[in-house]
Amino acid sequence: MDVPSTSLNDVGTYMITVQISDSLNATSKSFTLTITNDAPIEAITLENYRVILTLTKLIDLSNHFTDPDGDPIFLTGTYEFNG
């Protein structure tokens, strides 16, 4: 039985019924299939950063987060000036 690949649109619970037969008899078995997508998690605690006003600092956060399902992670952010 070929199982197709899944996407985020497929998250949910499905009832699957498998049927098998020979030339004389047939039988079937049903089971529940649940497809999930777990949220990314923080792998390393984020630290506060201090930057001198005239300098630019690249902060690499790529190793700070991971996705349990192995999905690609996209980072976005905002900033707030605290005087």
C-alpha cells in the first residue's frame, strides 16, 4: 500500500480501512491515522545583546530554534526602543 506524502493541509485525524482478499475470502481492518505538526521550540535560551551605537551586529539565531517535525523554520522579529 503506497502512502502519499503529507503537507500542512493534511493535519487532522483520518479513519483508514484496509481490505484484503483472495479468491475465496475477504477481511478488513480499520485504524485511526493522526497527522500532526508540532510547533518549533527554543533549543537554546536567547540572551540579551548590547551593541555600540555606531556598530552593526549580526545576531545568528539559526541554532537557537528547532522544529520537532524537521520543517523549515523562518525567523522574523521586531524591536522596541527602551531609551
